[in-house]
Amino acid sequence: MVGGQLLPLLLQAPQYTRVHALSRRPLPFDHPRMANRVVRFEASLQAQLKGLQCQDAFCCLGTTIRDAGSQAAFRAVDHDLVLEFSQLALSSGAERLVVVSAVGANPASKNFYLRVKGEMEKALEALRFRALDIMQPSLLLGSRRDLRPLELGAQVAMWLVNPLLLGSWSRYRAIPAASVAGAMCGAAASGRRGVYRYGYDAIVSLAGSNSRR
């Protein structure tokens, strides 16, 4: 959902002359700046994308335990595949990685989902990119192809709950996927080096600064 919002922004960004979009299936549109690389994520990315060169890398990979079918399958995507993509980006020359994680990510968490997200973040830090920008949104608002009634109901409920989440609780506010995508572009355009984590307020601020560019 975030990746679908992010790609058009990258294609419009003046700092990028070429955007390599990795996907499981061919994308339904073309663009003179885009190279759509169809890959099999269950196979080695390094072998499939040998010779690829990039400056910045953006990772929106993620699933749910329900969709994955098991905790092991979830970890294979949200930890292992994210790490493999990031290693590929680093070996391809990327100095910056911008990635989507989750609010509350913590490698020591008792919650499996948050623990995996935290372990993923820790593994990415160990790669030592010159710049690592980690988005930590709560529930994402927006449409996706397989949006289920319960998910739609949760989104509607969060629109009502959001104004009640104040102070330290504001980081749990649901946020549009488009805002996260805008913040990812904003983080890349900032030029800052080091490791940064962005919660609700920072994501909204970055998305706003990106839209004003």
C-alpha cells in the first residue's frame, strides 16, 4: 500500500533520473524514468539483479501473520527479505536506505510482531548505511486490492479514535499510507546522515515538507 503511493513520487522527484522498481508482477504502467524489474523474491536477489547500481533504496516490504500463514513465514518476509533487499542495495552502491517498520518495534518485545520489526531494525543498523531512515507508523489508512471488511472497519474506527490520542499516545494514531510515502521521499531529500526513526508527528512533518518542494 505504501509502495504504490511511493513510486509515483519517486518518478516525479527531480533528483532521480532512473527508478528501479522491483515487483513480483509487471507493473500496470510505464514511465520513461522507470525500469520495472520483475523478481522472484523466494530466489536470490543478488543473482537476479547482478550489476544493479543505485544511490538511495526504499523498502516497503511487509506482510501480516494472517496473510503469511505462520510466524515463520511472516519473519521470512518482514525480517529476512527486508535484510536481503538491504544487503543488495548496499552492495549496489546505496548510501541511504529508507524503510517502513512499525510503531513500538523493539527486539526485546514480548509481542512477536513488534519483536520481529525490532530485530529487523537492529539488523539494518548493523549494515552501517551512511543514512538509515526508519518509518514507524501505526495502522495505515488507504485502499489495497485485498482490503477485508474487518480492516476497513478498523480504519473507520481509527479515524474516530485519532483525535483522542494525545501527547505520548499520538504516535499510535493511524496515518494515511500516502503520508508515509511522502515522508520517505522527504527523508531522502533531507540529506541527513545517521540513523533516524520517525513516528507519527515526524512522518506528518516530513510528508508536508516533501509536498511543498
